[in-house]
Amino acid sequence: MAAHRSSPTGPDLRHFEAALAGMNAEATRRAAVGGAVAAVILYCLHTVGLTDVERMLDGLPAIGQLLREMTPPDFSRWQSWIGPILDTLAMSVAGTTLAVALSLPLAFLAAANTSPHPLVHRLTRLVLNLLRSVPELIMGIFFVAAVGFGALPGSLALGLHSVGMVGKFFAEAIEHVDHRPVEAARAAGATPLQVIAHAVLPQVLPQMADTALYRWEYNFRASTVLGVVGAGGIGFELIAALRLLAYDQVAAVMLCILATVTVVDALGGILRARLK
């Protein structure tokens, strides 16, 4: 006799139908969420004009004209750009150092497992959010007005803006540490500072160093933009060439920035590999 496959009956059938209904409901929910996300994306694309193909095609001749004026790049003033590039590099290092120095104590106050009080935890998170929400360019304008032109306002702007992001990453790393060494140190009678020094820091230092190196790479790129507001560096030379409509020099400066960014990124990658 041929074997007959038994079909679910009674409670088994109800369980199967309930599971099927749950799967259908989940599929419907995901489709609705996906449709909503797609609608928002399409709305944003339309709002900024990315769906206006005719307008974008009309701009192609202007882009072509600009590229012709930038070719060939004029490197006749390359010697005068060495100092500003070094200033930009120093600005990024100084800004990152300031950010790490300020972020380290703030991170322990912002992390839920090391903060002395929930109110301190929330207030510190608010401070980090505030610093992160103000762009470097706005901070650069503020510090140029406060301390004058040069690399100093650029370093201050980069440093304080970076605190918002670096402090957030540091705090999240602290919150995800293994609690067993922390509990063992507390059980042994260690003070809060000793717990942080011997049970928390050894676990998060590699991740903190990685975050600091990534931020340094970002700060070098961001420091070139701060020349717009007079914060010095190679960005100032770029803006000066743009104001003179010397697009061949603009191209040369941009190529110098690209080469320096490539070197900085490669150096950051080497340092991260050494720290692992």
C-alpha cells in the first residue's frame, strides 16, 4: 500500500494556521516599512532636484567648460603650498589630540556603567549631542571671531566638534565591556578610579585608539574646508585661487590635497594594523 502523508488536524492545524498568519503579517509589515522608506527616498530625491534630468543635462556644458579651464593644472606655486599643507596636517593632529583629551573623561561620565549618577549620564550625553550637532565650519567662524585668523581657530573647531563623535564612540565602547573583570575588581575592594584603570581601560584602549585614528583622518579632510572662514592651512590657498577664478591653480591645489589625504589615510591604516 502506498504511504499516506498525515495532514495536521486539531491543535496542530490551529498552530500551523497561526504560524502562517504570523508570517503573513510580518511580510506585510516589512512590505509596508519598505514602501514607506522608498516613498521618503523618492520624495527627497525629487525635493533636491535629482529627478530633474533636464536641469542636470543643461549643466553638463558648464561642467565641461570648468574642466577645460582646470586643465592642465598649474603647479607653478607648489613651493608656497608646502607650508599650508603642513599647517593643515598640524591642525588635524592638534584638533584630534584635543578631542581625545576631552572625550576620555566625558566618555566615562556618559557611559551608563561608569557614570556616577543617571543625571550626570544624561547631561553628558546632551553635551556630546550638542557638540556633534554644530558643524566645524560654524565653530570655525566663532573661533576666528574670538582668537583671530590662523590655525588656532581651526584646531579648536576641529577639536570641539570631534568631542561629540569621539566621546560618543568612547562611551559606547565602555558600555560594552566585559562586566566580569569590573565585578571582580569591585569585589576586591578597588575604588572607582582603580576599577576604571585596571578593569575598564585595558578592554577599551584598542578600540579608542582605532577611533582616534579614524577621526584624525577625517579631521585632516575637514581642516581643508575651514580655510573658507580664514582658519588657515591649504584650504585658504584653495579659496584664494577660487576667488581669483584661477581654476588651473584650483586643480593643482586639489591634486595636492588628494595626494596628502592618500598619504594620511595610508599612515592611519598602518598605525591601526600595528595596534591590532
